[in-house]
Amino acid sequence: MTATLPATEAAVRPAHRDRNVLRWLGAYTASTVGDSVYYMALAWAATRTGSASQTGLVLAAGSIPRAVLLLGGGVLADRLGPRRVVVASDTARCLVVLGLAGTLLLTSPTVWMLIAVALVFGAVDALFLPAVGALPPRITAASQLARVQGMRGLATRTANVVGAPLGGLAVALGGPVLAFAAAGVLFAVSLPLLLAVRIAPLPAHGAGEPETGAGPARTALRDLTDGLRYIRRHRVLGPLMLVVAVSELGFVGPLNLGLILLSEERGWGASGMGWIVAAFGTGAGLSALLLTVRGRIPRAGLVMSAAVLVGAGAIAAVAYLPSVPLAAAAAVLVGLFAGLGGSLCGALVQSTADPVYLGRVTSVSTLFTHALAPLSYPVTGAAVALWGTGPVFVAGAALCAAGALIGLALAPLRRAELPD
């Protein structure tokens, strides 16, 4: 059962024409661009303050609290409501980043100062990510969730294109102080938009569903345990989390660290890698645009798994194509099909999960995509050193394909549909 706005209202206002959704989208875009500017400023400040190893420590510091606290962030989103958690998260990020900018006006940055900020930022991210994923079913009709996922994908691509250059321009004009200040302002811009978003109430609990919330007999650990049990027993969500876990492990290593090592091995340089990354972003943007325009894809579970399978083949091809243009063409296919699979996965999560569990369900999928999958980087680097890039890309593609085949083999997921 999914909480939605009234059906008649949703019918006359598709998500891309719904002011309520557009307010949420504006807030999400401002916050995501702020993220990009913040990371640019943090990387620049770290490289000008410490050694290469210290810079790596600063940039990695935020991943620790993010991984540790993500599941707790899902519990909090379900207890307090996703909008409250998102507003509190953006407020905290705004204050922390503006506070750092003010501090740097008075003193030079130190490595430990930057690590402390990265740790706080990572902890806030652990609260923000599950909550922002749980918001769409509370602001639009279930039939619009695929379109909202497409709109969110377009916002993410826009942030990737705009955020880094904006951060670089701010650093060039005023150093890290101006860049951190710009990030703080962007977080502040998201707040009034978020506060103006109308939230649908949760539906009544279905028969046999445990109550959730912060009652005296409940603890956060019990809420988390209930959420994990709910996922494990669910005919669609359990298999879907397995697909996410397996396919992300195969996707992240080759398409991030592996691509850098491939460009060095082939002599393509930074410009060649840039073209391939841009091609991937183009493909992902096209998949987001397709969902935004189309609004709904029939047989979503089948299409999701098939798209991931095609994307896996394109991943393997990238490492064996002899030129940058051909590798970029394959990267477009990776972005298009992997992006389509990822967006449909998000829409299935939001439309299938009971709203009282959605924060916890989102936190589990986000744990795989944002916390555990990046742990494959050291393995990818060691494997490339031993066997070269080609076999590593093939191994990653095989893992992605295994995730897709799991989705195709399990009938409840293969037959899953988005609401009409």
C-alpha cells in the first residue's frame, strides 16, 4: 500500500507539471549542486594543506560515518518523517560549511580541521540519503514515481555538469573560502523550497503489519531489525536488494578506478578519459530523460534486469575497443542501460515498499551503492596490477550480468510492475 496524493489531483498534474514535485526537485538540485561544490572545495583545500596521503585521508574520511550510520538514518527517516530529516540535514550542512568558510577567513586550514568537517558531512549524508529517497511517494501519485526518478536523474546529471565547474570558478576567484560559502548558500536555497513541499500522510497500517514509530516499547534497534526482516520476507524487495548488491559490486570498480587505469594503459590521457566519462553521463542523462517523458515503463522488473544485462556487455566492451571514440560509444550504452536499470530499480523500491518501511528499505539499497560498493576499489586496483584492465572489466561485467540474471530468474521480481 503506497501513500499518494489524491488520485484526481495526480491525474491532472503529472509530476513534471506538478508544482509540489517541482519545488522538491528544485530543492534536490540545489542541494546536489552544493554537494559538488563542497567536494571540489574540500579537495582543493586538502591538496593545498597536506601531502598526497593526507589528501586521500581527508577525502575518504566522510565515507566512514556514512557507511556506519546509513541504516540508522533509514530508521530515523521512518520515525520522524523524511522531510524533517532532509530539512535538518541540509540545515546542518549549511551551518557546517558556512562555519568552515568563516573560520578560514580568520585562519589557515589544517588537515585535522578538514577531516573533522568531512566526518560531520559524512554523518549528515547518512541521514540525508535514505530520507531523500523516501520522499517521492509522499509528494506524488504512485503512477508518477518512474517519472520522478527520471527527473531526479536529470537533476543529478545537471549537478555533475554544473557543480564541479562552479566550484572550480569559486576557488579561482576567492579560494576555498568562496567555494565553501557558495556550497553553504546552495544548501540554504534548498530549505525554503523543502518547507513549501506538501507531504501526504501515511496510510493506516495494513493487517498484520507492525506499528512503527518512537513509542515507549520500541527501540531504534528493533525498528531496524523489523525493517531488515520486512525486506528479507518481501517477494520483490528481497530479490531486488540482492540484484543491487551484486550488480553494484561489478559496476563501481571498473567504471571509476578501472577507467582511470585503462586510460593510462592505452595512453589516452586525461582528455580521453574525460570524453569517455562525458559519454557515460550522456547515456545516463538520456535514460533519465526517457523516464521523465515516458512516465512509466511496462514490465518494469523485466526491463530493469534486461537493461542491466545489456549494460554489463557494454562494460566489458569498453576495455577492448581500440580508440577513444569507440570506447566512448560503448560508454554511452553503459550509461543508457545502467541508468535505465538504476532508475527503474529506484521506482520499484518506492512503489513496492510499504511507506512505513521506506526509509529503512532505501537505507539498505543506499548502503550497497554508496558505502559497500566503493570498497571494491582496492580489489580493482590490485587485480589490474596482476592481470591488466581487460580481465578486470570482464570480471566486473560478469558480476553485473550475474545480478541481472538473478532478477530474470526470480519470477516475483521479473514480473514486478510499476503502478499504472
